[in-house]
Amino acid sequence: MTTGDWFEWGAQATGNYAQFLAIFLTLTSAYLVAAFFAGKNLTRGQLTLINTFYIVFASLNIFAQMMTLRNSLFAFKMAANSLEELPGISDFMTSVLPVSVAVLCTAISLGCLKFMWDVRHPKAG
């Protein structure tokens, strides 16, 4: 592949990553709004359906984010390696950054599930 091809692939992967991140934020916001406004009134079946939907789609989205970010960084690394004028991207960055983003999004998702739990089980105080 030429340097331009690597840059194009990297730009496309970066765009895909941004779309997956936007979808994750939309999904998470919708879950939090549902938890805040309707969490107390949901039946067990409705709660199971909503939680299953959120967990499955958030997990798939987090995996997709991790892979597209990894592909983007790899493509830019390959492009930078073919042009001496560009600073290279370290192997550390291409391996740690996607995992760090996935861990952060997983923590956000777990925090959302905890919020739903707290809405449904308020502490007497």
C-alpha cells in the first residue's frame, strides 16, 4: 500500500471510531434518561429487557470502538513509517490507547448500571 492509502485508511477508521463513540454516548444517555425518569416504575421484565439491550449493545459498541481505534492508529503508524518527515507512533500507543478507551467506556457503562440500581433501590436516610 502507498502512503496515501495508509492515510486514507487511517482517516476512515478514525471517522468510524468517532461514529461509534457518538452512538455509545447516545445509547448511554438514553439509558440514563430512562433510569432517571422511569426506573422506579419499570416491571422486572421491562428492566431485564432494557438492561439486556444496554449491556449487549454497549459491549458490542465498546469492542467496535477499540478495534477501529486500533486500526486507525495502525494505519497512521504505517503511513508515518513510510515517510521520514513524520514522527512515528509508538507501539505502546497503538496497543494501550484502544484498551484504555475500552476500559473507560466499560467503567461508564458499569456506572450507568449502578445508577439504575440506586434509582430502583433508594437508601432510606
